[in-house]
Amino acid sequence: MPAARRIGRIASLSVLAVVLVAWGVGLARFAATIPAMVEDAETPTEAIVVLTGGSERFTTGLRLLAQHKAERMFVSGVHPDVDVGRLLAVAGQPSADLADRIETGHAALDTAGNAAETAAWMQRRGYRSLRLVTSHYHMPRSLAEFRRALPDVKVIPHPVFSAGIAKTAWWQRPGTIALVVSEYNKYLLSSLAARADIPALAVAEGGT
């Protein structure tokens, strides 16, 4: 192999090694920000915001709403064919009293869209504080998106923990490893999109 080609190959491998090390360090730092518990379950807010993606998220939001932790609950990213009544029926909570305090958004296609959709709803309502309900592994990216979209709104994270997904020692479970790695890569893409000022896939102008 010619010397120039050998040097070029070594340089390429060195760059790749640096990138992999940086990615690994970033992954470790990201994983350290994934909550292992609900740190603040008591502070009241004006709104509870639930991001779709698992039944435990919605039932957690319902419980908080029933405990009067907020005036209203907004569920972002709901399928266009699903209304509040259907959500309550699936959750086994056919409560008309709670239904009157729940609104849904149907435009968000991703987490950035959730944040944009919620920002529009919060502005219409005139709210300045919210409790964000989503899965614990999804919380770091969700918080980043929400704080970008709602810089003047107080956001209290309320992570939801699902059975089968490790809260701690995530590296000991292959399934959780894949989940954390996937979420970290999405977080990186989200951060790059924010720096490039790429808009969310969906920005809601309305909600029901």
C-alpha cells in the first residue's frame, strides 16, 4: 500500500475513532439526564400536558387531573379519529367530570410538533406553567423541545415508568440499551435541527 494511501487510511480511522468516542461520551451524559424518579409530584400547575405514546402516560395524566394538580389537561399528538370520550373509554375512566377538563391536539407528528402544538394551546389559554407527562426515557428530548418552544413557561417534568424498561442500570438490558441509544440519536438530530432552525413537522393552530 502506498504511503500516502496508508496515511489517509490512518487519518480516516483516527477521525472515526474520535467521533465514536465523542458519541459514546455524549450517550453517557444523555443517559445520566434520564430521570429515575418523579422529583416534584406536588407543585400545582395551570396545565397537565400528556404526550401520546403509551397508555400509562394518559392514565398518569388522568390521575394528576383527578388530584387537581392542574386546571386542565392537554393531550398532544392524538390520532385524528380519536376524541376525549374514546381516550377515556380505552383507559377505563368514563368520567364526564374529567372529560370537561381535557382537550386534545391532533396535528403533532413528532416531539417537536408536540411542543409547537402545546405552545399554541398554552397561548390560547393564557397559561404560564405546565406539568409534562411522558415516558422517562423520552423526557430529556421532550424537555429540550418544550423549553425551546415555550421559553417563558414553567415546565415541571413528570416521567412515567413502564414495566420492562429499566429505570437504572439501563446498560444491563439489551432492550433498554436499544431504546436509550435510539432516543439519544433522536436527541442529537433534534438538537441539530434546532440549530439549523428547521421547523417542527407539524405546528398546531387548533385543538379540541
